[in-house]
Amino acid sequence: MAGSELTNIKSPRVKAARRLTKRAFRDRDRSFLAEGPQAVREALALDGVVTELFTTAEAEIRHADIVAAARDAGVPVHRASGEVMAELAQTVTPQGLLAVCGFVHVPLERAVTAGARLVTVLAHVRDPGNAGTVLRSADAAGADAVVFTDASVDPYNGKCVRASAGSLFHLPVVTGVPVAQAVRELKEAGLRVLAADGAGTRTLDDVDLSGPTAWIFGNEAWGLPEEILRLADDVVRVPIYGRAESLNLATAAAVCLYASARSQRAASPVAARDPAP
Amino acid sequence: MAGSELTNIKSPRVKAARRLTKRAFRDRDRSFLAEGPQAVREALALDGVVTELFTTAEAEIRHADIVAAARDAGVPVHRASGEVMAELAQTVTPQGLLAVCGFVHVPLERAVTAGARLVTVLAHVRDPGNAGTVLRSADAAGADAVVFTDASVDPYNGKCVRASAGSLFHLPVVTGVPVAQAVRELKEAGLRVLAADGAGTRTLDDVDLSGPTAWIFGNEAWGLPEEILRLADDVVRVPIYGRAESLNLATAAAVCLYASARSQRAASPVAARDPAP
């Protein structure tokens, strides 16, 4: 800690961080904000990603291990007043830790390598909470990569980062790629490309999911446009056994991704991360 | 339409509806609000549930079928100004239709009948958006009932009603029952009670889900307390194949419910609602 506490919400340092809540500034600085102990811990686990850490006095005590890890990594740590933290944080009850992070996404060709078996593509997903939840589910299901196409929400949006619960730092994320290009490269890498859409003639129960698969998920309200459905090898819907019209996007994605993970593992068993039963 | 448009947000009729955004008034009046064309349409499909309908002039044209259905059912229809609708609606962009509905929940013994095969129990779920999303997924997965135990959020909370996307009106919902009582009655009805929790020693892939099953889902942040885990026949976790710590509650619930639906159907095939492929 370089001595004094930041108490002025108009100080240049606070303003420089605060403006990262806006996409234009994120893109300019190639930086974004990650809030809360879980996200900050995961960000620090990646070399050179965290460039600054803001902490309240209280959080510095409660999360002494995280603050120490930041210092050990040579990250400048700024103690901030509660008011400054409230200004920087985008949550109603800030958790007192906030990191400025450099962009973590990678080019498509680095994310989708020859051995990729499960890839998630977000096409036209506009709600950042949904996008972050899909990213978290993809991570849980053991996906190799998540691709945010150019018509989808910014993965560095604060709500998306929070909803991902650290997963943004766990697996290769690609952003800004046109859907058509993503589909082409995924096919070239040997993946079968499935579009998840209520218009599908086949259901999740009727398709063989044991091979390498990329799933495309679409917009919350209107699904996937015709031109994307045509790009896919198959259009698959989650079967509706009751009277609901559809599933929420993030839950549908989780059901599809877990169906793939389960089929792939049944075909060629790999241990899950957790201890065996 | 009984003539004039409601333009005064302080009129008794508007105030009486508006206070239903608060649980104490909902419980007193045994009524709640359902917003938007989808929810209103589903509510009208149930006899006697909608007791009043508020509509803007614009929505009355756009959703003429719904307004006509309400009138045909003898529901008083009030035309409201945009300002009044904004006062009543809990969304940022109100869709111009809002129904006052009588409570739709049923007693546990009516919801869980002898033939029940898939039941969802929400224990300590506090986030109304999550609860509504689970209700929607339960409906989609063909569940027979959803039980909101006494420590869970109010199913009539506006956010829960919205997230359920009409499912609140589709399947039997129970509210206010203690978890222990719900578990006892579910077991008596012949269901195996599974608690979904990261502490489970068995994973979703290792349990036989073909028989009648009730799933208990817990709190977003801390899962299920020890005393509930002990009540269950088994504690089951969704396997984590990647590096995520856990899944979001609503996505985990969808994965569990669909795993059950799929196993039950594989064991004794029943047609899904949708057309076969």
C-alpha cells in the first residue's frame, strides 16, 4: 500500500478505473473490471492479467491472502474508501475488492485447436447475465472454448464477468468473430456444429452427441436467424415435455452442454474433476 | 371498457393494484400481478384466476385477442394511461398489459398425487428470478408439481412470475410448506427424494433416475443445510468437468430435471409435447 487511502471519487485513478464500466473505454484501454474475491482470485491466477487492485480496509483484512498474492505478483494495490469502492463497483453491495484486468481473450485459432471436443458459440446473445451464466456452464461442462461472436454482448461487461463467477479466467474465450467465420473454422477443426433452437426438427434425445461438437446458442427472445440455422450441421431443440413454451437461454444451454459432456464421457470415459463417488 | 381511461396514479383502483407489489398485501388480498401478454394469456386460460385487467390503449389494439378473451370471461378491463401502467408495472419497459390474479397455489396433497413422477422442491431459494426460472424449467421438463417451501421466496413475487414465463399457471404450485413436511409427504407418495448439492458423494451420472423422483434445490450461495441433506434419500451433485466451482442454481436445476426426464422416458417412453422428429 503506497500510504494514503483513495477517498476522492474524482481522483484521476478512480476515474480511469470507473470509465471501464463503459465498453468504448474498455476497448480503448484493453482492460476491464473484475469485482469480488472469487473473480479477483481467479484473475490473479493468470500471469500478468491484473494490473491494479482496489481494496477497502475491511476487505484487505478479510481477504488478506488475495491482497498478499497481488503484492507478491507486483500488482499495485490501492486502498479505497467505501465511497470510492461504491463508485467503482457495479453491484449494490460491493465486496470491497476490485481488479483492473487486461483483456484475456485469445484468437479463434488458438482457442479451437485440433483436439477440441466441446465448444460453445454465443450468437446474438444480448443479455450479459445470460452470457456470463452460459460461460460458467460451459466451464463446468468441461468445454474447450467459448466464442462470443461479433453480434453478442461484450464478455467484459460487468454483469457478464460477475455471472461467469470466475469462468472468464478459466477457459479460452474468443470475442468479436463473425458467426460464419466461427462456424467455418469449427468445422475445419473437425467439430460438428449444432444450432440450439426451438425450430429444430430433432431433439437432444435423438442426436448422437458422442463426437466433437460445437453448440451455437442464440438470442433470448427470438432464437437464431435463418442464415445461422443454415450454417449449422443440424438444428436441435431441447424437448419440452410439459407446457412451457421454451426454456430460458442459459438453462437450455446448460442442458445441451451437459448432454454433450455426458455422451462424450460415456463414449470415452474421462474422470470429472471432482472425487469419484 | 367502462368509458374513461385511468390517468391518476393515486386513484383507489390503481393504488389497490400497486400495493400487490408488496408481499404483505398479496397475502392479505390473496392476489398478485401478472405482467405482459404471455403471462396474461396463460392466466386467462385458467377459470376465474384473473380478476381485473389493466391495458394501455396501444396494448388493447396490439393484443386485441387477449383483451377480448378477458371481456368474454367477464373480467373487468380498465384502460390505463402510460403513466399509470408504468406505476403498476415492475419492468423498465412495461408491455401494456397487467392482470390482477387470485392465488393459484394448491395444497401439497393435491399437487403430489399417487402417480407423481417428477417433483421440484425449492428450499431456501431466495432469488425470485432464480425461483421463476426453476419453475419454468420444471414445467419444460414435465414436472408434476413445484413446491416452494416456507423458507423460499414468494412464488407471487413479480420477478418470479416474470421469470416463470407463464409456467406459474401451467402446473400445480405449492407454497409455504416446511421442508420436512414436504419430504415426508413426497416419500409417502412413493417418490425418491434427492437433494442437489455440491456436497453430494454421488454425481448425476451415477444415480438411477428412472423412478419417481423429487429434487430439492437449495440456496444460491450456500446450498442446502445439513438437516435437509439428512432428510433426503440421497445427495447428488452435478459433476464439474471443467474448472468452475459450481453451477448457477437455476442451470443446475435444469440439468438435474432434464436428466430425470430423460431417464424416466428412456425407462418408459412417453411422447414429448412437441412433434416427433
